[in-house]
Amino acid sequence: MSDKPEKFIDENGLRLDGRRIDEIRPMKMEIGVLSRADGSCYLEWGKNKVLAAVYGPRELHPRRLQKADSVLIRYRYNMAAFSVEDRIRPGPSRRSTEISKVSREAFEPVVLTHLYPGAVIDVFAEVLQADAGTRTAAINAASVALADAGIPMKGLVSACAVGKVDGKLVLDLNKPEDNYGDADIPMAMTSDGEITLIQMDGDVTQEEFKQAIEMCKEGCRQIMEIQKETLRNKFTKLDEVDISDDEEDVDVSALVESTLESAEDDDIEDKESDSDEEEDATPESSEEDEDIDVDESHSDFEAVELVEDFEESFTDVDEEEDVSDGEDDEEKD
């Protein structure tokens, strides 16, 4: 653990990492990172790195844990042993159990639990690298993972923390501010400003507490825009893929139509050549027409079949003409 800095905010109003008191750390998200999960999200917020995965709704076992009128939400928050400088003991702890409980309760007001009675939705939040504000980072990642899994919700949940250092309230604490600050107030809110989670560690006045809520609302609003943009980018790409598929279908149908039209044209040409050959009734000219028809339609299977039918019909015409000629000769005799 580093030593406590002399000042957290300099004379220009900038904090240790160069941010102003009402700025959040840079954040980026990526969804759909786990192929076997129903929904997943990877989040980087400052130096925090969090991976969230959602499984369900699925049948809950043992059956005695099922709720007859709603789905059960299970939330598991865990810090990897290598997520901090001093390696921590792997497995659940009192802190992780407490964070899991309050985080689960943060989602219960927004998830439409009545749609899946007797089922369970499992949410796993794994902190890969910790740098203050891991519980709020996990909630932000889990909210996007739930949306990625298609879980019906009233809206997204965004979380942020407000702290107090050097007698001033600051938004989104970094590690030194979290370790040595005078207060830490993590909050989670819905898109309409409803608070679903609020905790406090430290001392603040009533006015400072009201101001902290307003600052946290602004921070959650900025985070929610990032969450929405992340989801929008994914589904925009899916729409582009669907549109390209539709265009391919249109091209294929147009190709089929053009092929049918060419076959009809070949059919008309064959019929015209058939009528001309019947008038001429000469085998030499018919063979030339047959060669021409085959050459013109050799790329079209249906046209070739039409030519074969024409050959058979022409043979029948020749036989009938030979028979009729023989009968005329007998009558003359």
C-alpha cells in the first residue's frame, strides 16, 4: 500500500490522476466475450478490470429453493487472488458475501422477476484487477451482461461512488482516495433516478450527503450513456449483418427470375424454329436449326430439354409425312 499523499487536490482543482472533482475515470466495455454464457460483459474502468457473466433463466435445483411467483436472482461477487498487490486468500469472504447481497438487491427492482416463476438467474462478477470501486464496476458490468442475455428489465442499472477528500466531495474515487479519504458512498441507480443501492463509510454532513447524491446521479448518467452505446453498437452490427443477408437474398431471387426469363425466351425461340421446320419439312434445314438452338441454349438445362422434346416431335412429323406420301402414291396407282 502506498503512502498517504499530502494533498489530494492541487491549487488548480485537479486530483492526483488529473481529473476534476466531478469527472469519472475512463471506461470501456465489451459484450459477448464468453461464448458459453447467456450474456457477458468485460469492463475496464480506470485500472479496474471486471468480467461479468449471466446464466439463465434456467430451472432451479433443489426445487425447495424455487419461488412460486418469481425468479430467483443469485449474484456472486468475487475478487481473484491476483487482483490486488497483496495476494488475497481465494474463495468467499465476509466482504464478498456482503457485496454479493447488496448487489443482488440492486437488480431486484428492475428485473421482471414475475415472468419466470420457479427459475433462477445466476450473475457472476469476477474482479480481475482491483483499483477502488470494484463493487460499482461489477454492477455496471453485470447490468450490461443481463441486457446481453435478453433478461427483461425495466431499465439498466448504473453505479458510481462519491467520496470526501481534503474536505471536498469527489466523484468516482481512485485507489489513494478510497484508502485515505474521509468518506466513501457507493450508489446504484436506475435510468429514472431511483436509488437501488446506497452505502456509506465515513462521516458527511446532511448537506454534503444531498450533494453527494446529486453528484452520483450525474456520474451514473454518464455511465448509463456508455452502457447504452455499448449495447447499441452490438445490435447495430447485428442489424447490418441482417441487412446484408437480405441483400443477398434479393440478388439470388433476381438471378432466379432472370434465369426463368431466359428459359422462356429460349422456349419461344424453339417454338418458332419448330413452326419454321414444319413448313420447310426438310431434314437438312431442321438439323441446322437444331444445332443453332443447342448452341444458343447450351448453358440452360431447361432449354436443352426443350430442344430434345423438339427433336422427338420433329421425328414424329417426318414419320407422319412419310406415311401420308405412301398413301398418296397408292391412290395414284
